[in-house]
Amino acid sequence: MKTLSDQAIGTAHGKIILIGEHSVVYNEPAIALPFPAANVEVRIKAIDGESQIHSSYYDGSLANAPDSLNNLKKIIETICQDFSVSTSGMQIEILSLIPPERGMGSSAAVATALIRALHHYFEQSLSTDLLLHYIEISEKIAHGNPSGLDARITSGTKPVFFVKTKEPETFDLQVSGYLIAADTGLKGQTREAVQDVALLLKKSKRKTKQLLSSLGSLTNQAKQAIERDDISALGTILSKAHQHLSDLNVSNAQLDRLVCTAIKQGALGAKLTGSGRGGCVIALAKTVEQARHIAKELMKNGAVETWVHSLGADKHE
Ligand code: PMV
């Protein structure tokens, strides 16, 4: 029996697609990274009566939560059912620093943190397979047909080399450099952008196929640059990928502006990340000072938030 002082915590982090978005839909590889700079914490504590949710979107009873939280409601119901316990008597607080719909895996990360918190709360163990199973239930409601990439990355600690039809391959990242992420403040448009690339493929088959397969080769080259710890080469590859994504018509003026600003301010390369048409850009810098300078200039040029993330050679940032 839970007492009123019991509290359980679950955490998770965001994700960044380094390279390979859109082409990954056509079985080309993609590389995605865990992004601990943007994270989420879910706290559960025992209360009397109906369960309550506190989040930046909604404060109120679980029963009256809006449809946008249906994925989380479903997780709570499913897990409580699996543990044969009541869904009432919990105060669930969601503290997320991951902006939603920016291609940073916000929904999968919140689901991961919630699933972990519920398992701690009910003092149950949670295997990776079971965690992925529950995240998938949530992501199907939030996104329809998730590739599973967000689930893997937001719940795992290692970068992933991902090909849709294969088991994801994790690898160690030890690159001497920094990644800057900057949010345009605009929601990404995953569904529309993916549909438009499919239309483009019908209309201009040869050119579009070439762009997609070239993005695949750039992803393979990026993996090699990572293995050689060659941040300059990696930067050049990312900038080329942005040009291809722009040719696929998934960039927009704000993303292009932030990419141009980053390059002008000394970034080794920059691109949009995720579906495009909004969301975030990423850029690379050799030193943390350069990264902070670029982040500051991005804020002056329209970004609403920036993050600086070490690519592994210096774990302190
Ligand atoms: O912006 P996000 O995180 O939803 O990423 C979309 C990535 C795409 O390659 C455009 C679509 C997909 O399903 O992989």
C-alpha cells in the first residue's frame, strides 16, 4: 500500500537526427544521437482520490485530460492494468525541457520518463524490451506510424546508426567538437514534409531518387568521419546534406537563415534536423567557445532557444 510521502521519478532525454532524415524513409541509413541537453523528468507521488496530471499544457484530473495527452493516458491505463492496480491516487508531474514537435523526440521522451516513473512507483523492474513495447503503444497514438527511432534514442544512451528494415546499430561517439542545436520556434511538419517528398519522388523521379541516395552516401561518409574523429569533414558533410534537404523542398526561410548564420559565424557545417519546415537546425564547432558564440548569434538571428552539446571527446559540456 502506498503512503502519502511516496515519490517516484523517471527521466529521459531528447534526440537529434545528425543526418539521414527523409532518406531514412526510403531505406537509406540515418544517424541519431541522444541529446541529454534537453531532458524530461516525471514525478509521481501518492495522493488521495482521483489521479491528477500537472504539466505545462494541462493541470487537472487524469480523467479529464485533453486528447493531446491520450498517449500518456493510455500508458497509465495499460501499465496499471498490467500490474492489477487502480489508476487513481497518483499525482503525476511532467517537467519537460524538450520543446514539442521540433524533431527532438519530445513525445517518446515523455512516454519513456512516465513508464520509468510508473515502474519505480509500483516497485517493478523494467526490461528494455518492455520499455520499448510501452513506448510504441504511446507513439502509435501520438504519431500514427512511428519508425521506432525516437523510442530507441530517447530511452538509450548511445548514438544509433539506423536502417529501417534492420536492427539498430549503436556506436560510441568520441568526436573532438561540439554540436549546437537551435530552435526556430516553429513546429516541424513531419507528416506534410514526408508526404511532399513522396510526391516529389513521383513527379521528378530521377532527380529525387538521386538526392535520396546521395543523402544515404553522405550518412555513410558521416559515420566514417565520426570514426576518424574528423569534425571538419563531418561539418562539410552536414552542410551538403542541408543543400540536398533544401532541394527536396523540406527547408524553409527560417531554417536557411539559421544555417547561413551558423556558417557565417564560423560553424564547420550546419543543417536542418528532423522533418524540416520548422523545428531545429544543428551546427558543428571545434571548441566550446566557438559553439557558444555561434549559439549567441543564432539567438540574435531568430532562434528561440539553443543548446550546446559535447560530441563525446569532452564529457563536461
Ligand atoms: O522531425 P522528426 O523527429 O519527426 O523526424 C522525422 C524524420 C523523417 O525522416 C523526416 C521521418 C521518419 O519517419 O523518419
